[in-house]
Amino acid sequence: MTDVEPAGSGASSYLAGYLLPFLTVSSPTAADLIAYGVFLVVAFLVHMRTELIQVNPTLFLYGWRIFSITDANGLQTHLICKERILTGDRVMAYRMTDDVLVATTSR
């Protein structure tokens, strides 16, 4: 890797958008719960179809780290891995999407 930076700094602001609807009703009715479910499904679909993988809170909960990297060939992408990656580390990864790699081994 020629350049490695943590890519999850926006996770807290990303999550704040999800919290607001849940904080407005003190005792939700069945209709409120259905609306919350619809909201979560729509948010999930939007999240999966956009380039927001770098702030995916589920990955953080499961101990994954997300880095914005540039490799020796100049490819700028995001790398998902279980351990910390530093500039100069060698990483074996497979392509998950056009702009996301998942590490299989490092160092």
C-alpha cells in the first residue's frame, strides 16, 4: 500500500440520521413500528446501493476496519479487513465491488 487512511470517520454522523426518528416517539404504536421497519429497509437499500460502505456501522460492530487505500498501481479504493493496515504493508484481497476490496491476508 502506498497510502492508507482510516475511512470510518463519518460513521457517527451517518448514524445520527438513523437515531432521529427513533427519538421522537416515547411510546410507539404498531403503526410507528411498521414505519420504523420501512425506514430501516429503505435506509438499508440506499446504503447498499451507494458508496457508503466506508461508514457501515455493522462492519464496525463485528470488528472490521475500513481503510481508504491507494495501491502501488495507483488504484484508489476501500479495503475492509480485521486488522490494522499500514502504509507499506502487503495485502492479499478480493474485489467485493468496483471500489471495495476485502482483505484475506496481510503483512
